[in-house]
Amino acid sequence: MKRITSDRHTKPKRNSKVLTSGPPDWNWPRPQPSRRMSQMGRASVSVPSEPDRRFNVVPFRALVQAFHMEESEVAKRIFPSPRVFAQFQAVKEILLAGDANRLVAELTFVRINDLAAPPDKIDVLLYLEPVVALTILGNGVMIGFQSSDDYQNWPGWFWFEVGFALVLILECCLRNFVGGCRNYFCGVERIWNWCDIGFIGTALTDILLELLRVDSGAMFFTTLLRFVRLVRLTRIVKVFRLHWMKELRLMLKGLVGSMQTLLMAFVLLFVVLYVLAGLATYTLGRDDVLEAKDYELHALFENLPVSMFTAFRCFTGQCETIDGAPLAAVLGKEIGLPFVIPYICSYMLVSMGIFNVILAVYVDITMRAAKENEATTAEQHARESVRIARTTRELLKRFAAANKIFRDREAEGLEASSRPSVRSRFDLDLSPQSAHFTDQAMQDEIEITKELFLLVVQDPSVQGLMDDLDLPADRANLFEVIDADQSGTLHVSELVQGLLKVRGDLKKSDAVAGLLATQSLQQMVSDMREEMRSFLQDVIQKLPDSPRNTIWERNGVEGHAL
């Protein structure tokens, strides 16, 4: 009678500790008492009496088949949990696309472990941003209504302020719980966190003063309460913290970055106005003829500060007397050319010269400060590099999926020369689930033609990835720029390197790199010319006299043609 031993006898040993390195510990199971089962009266099977154990393992062949499976819906049915399916996708890309990850990591200067790791989870605090935005909006509207005499004494404002205070306290506690106390008070966003604490203190002070005012009715608490309500307007700055206010943060960053330029512009304008006001004070302010007139011009130039303010008004478009008459016209009528010519020169100097120069420099510095990369610390720079690498990898997966679809359709008999319409004959599915990219795809020599490139670029998901990479808007002409060897096709490394080179704004280093490459090429050509000349001279020296003279005669005297 035969005894059939099942593969289920070989089970891994369940360990209490998680293995961090090294091979797993496999042991043969101990002999278990068995019972015999009669099968059709002719054979018996030895079956363990205890129930089957469930281990966190899968058969190797089934796992390999799941990795090479191209239908994402089947994989979702195998791994129904979104968390498990995301882990499966991450392990699949790590094992089957190691060379692709290595290529992208080398070109983006990031570690391959950071690139292969699954993306970070969505921060819980992002879900709190709509509540914070509504709170800020409601606080601004409430302050606007409270400034009106008709709604100022409505008793419901107190409960609104209590609700705002509770939201601020809840946000502060949640940020402290998620990031920890040390990160909250000493982390990257410590300034915003301390501002939140100040806003909470203002809200609690407002509530306390409102209660004291109701109980005592003192005028002092009423005045102090109005001051606190004015301070509450500073809560509006919390809107700059929201992630979807990126453009507003850029404008604020440009404004703060150009404060030094604005200060220097103020100094320049102050010096010019000081000189002009001094001349006006000693001439117009001490003129007996103007003092006797009824225009009260003497009061506009009686001392240096008043003369500076008068000159500033004239250069900004409010050059009028106390009675409303045009000051320049009155002085031109009373004094004549001695006033008109200096006034025109000073007006051109200040209004047309200094103001325009200040505006041009201020705008330029503000734009540069706004466009600077926000990655000021090493951690932020590393996070930005990993984001660029992951976006580049996703974009490469889209092109790989499109290339595979193209090849599959051509293998089915659709020749490229007989396709009347690429859009109608090739319906590309470039969703993240269908983009299947492995090292086998890289070994198959991915070649992106111009026709395929233009088709992939039209996909909305590809457009979004290119926007994340900050690629130029004229993407239909990117193929000619990236195809440096003019071969008509783009390989994997050529595509990735070209996309990374054209992203962002043009920098001075790009022009310098082209100049250095041209100089290096010129030096190489010069060295090759000298080597070729020396080689030809050696060859000519070894020739007989009659052929040598013929060659010298053909190439010019003393070999100038060489």
C-alpha cells in the first residue's frame, strides 16, 4: 500500500521576531499521528490529523506569474486590498524594473532605494486644509460684519469666536500629535506653528474680554476688545500656509526677497528729494515775491521736510497748492524760465529715470526671488529630487506602454506605412495601471518614433506629468530637440536624459556647457589635424624620391596643402 506525502508537510517555522536580514529558518515538521482514508477500496493516503496552517507565504511559481501578468484587473482580484495591491505594485517594480530604476536614479542623482521605495502616504493634515480655509474665510467675513454698527452688538458673534478658537486649538493639537512636540516647535514649519499659538492666544483673549465686558460693562474692556479684534485680522496670513495657495506664496516670497532692493530704492529717492527740496527751500521758500502772493506758496516751502513732501507730491501727480491750483503752472507764471527748465529736468530725472529704473530692478529681483527653488535645506532638496525621479519614471512607463502597444499592433499585421490614421487605429491606454514596464522592455530596445512621441504627448496623464517636470509648453517640437543624433528614434537613456535637460528655465550654466563642449570639440579637431599632418609627413618621407616630389608638387610647396 502506497503512502503519498504531501508538500504541505514542508512548512516554514513561525518565528516571533521579524527577520531583518539573512535567509529564513526552514525546519522539517515533526512526525504527526495520521489517520488512513480508504479511497475506492484500493489505495490509502496518509493525511495529517491537525488542520492546515496558514502562513504568510505564496508559491513561487504563482508569484512569478502574477508579476508578469499584464492585466491589472486580474491582479486587483488577487489582491483586493488597496494597501496590499500597492505593496504588490512596489515589489513588482523593484524586482522587474531594477535596470530602469537604476537608469533614472543615475540621471536624476538620487539613491535607487529612495526611488524604488513606495511613495509616502498622503499627510493627514491635508484633509484639514479645507476646514482651515473655511475658518479663515468665516473669520474675515465676521470681522467685516462686526465693523458695522448695525451688526456689532449681535450676541451670536461670541459663539462664532468660540467655534473659531476650537478649530484653531484642534489644528494645533493634531499637528502636535502627528509631527511630535520637537518637530512642532523646532521643525521646518516652526514659524507657522508659533504663529498659530499666537492666534490661539488672541482668540482666547478675545473670548475672555468679551466675558469680562458683559459682566462688568466697563469701557476699558470694550476698547481693549476692539484692539484685540483688530489683531485678529492677522489670522488671514494663515492662508499662505495652505498647499493649494502656491501662487500666493510665490508672490509673497518675491515680495519678501525684494525688500532689500526696495529699501535701497527708498534711500536713492530720499537722497534725490533731499537735494531738490534743499534747493527749493533756499530759493522758493525765501522769495519775497512769492510770499506776497495770495497762493500761500510760502507755506509749501517753509522748511526742508515740507519742501520734500511738496516735491514728492509734484513727482507723483498731485502738484497742487492749498487752494487746489496747479503748483507748476503758478510757479511758471510767476518765475518764468528760471523755474520751468529746472522743473522739467528734475521731473525727467525722478519720474522718467529713477522711478522706472527702480520699477525695472524691483520687478526683476521679485521675479527671480519667486522663481527660486523652495528647496533651501538638504531634506527639502532630497525630497524634490526624489519627486522628479519618480515623475520621470512614471513618464518613462507611459512611453514604454505606448511602445509595447505599437509593437503588438504591428505584430498583428498593421504595417506602419499603411496606417491612415494613428489616432483611429491605435487607442492607447496609458493609465498608471496599464503602464507595465520591466527590464525586459529595456532589453527589447525601446525606440520612440516621432509619430509615437506626438501621440503619447497628447495624452492628458502625460501632459500632467510633463507639467510636474516643468517641461516647456511647446512639447510638439521636443522630439527634434531631444533627438540629438538625428536618427529619427529615441532610446530610453536618450529620452530620459533629454527630458531632464530641457526641464526648467534656461540657466547660464546651460550656455556655458555648450561653449565648453564646442571648445573641447575644436581642440580635438585641432589635435587630429596635427596627428594627421605628422602621419602624412612620415608616409611621404618613406616614399621614393620621384613619387615624393610628385606629391609635394601636387600638395604645394613644403606641404602647405596638408
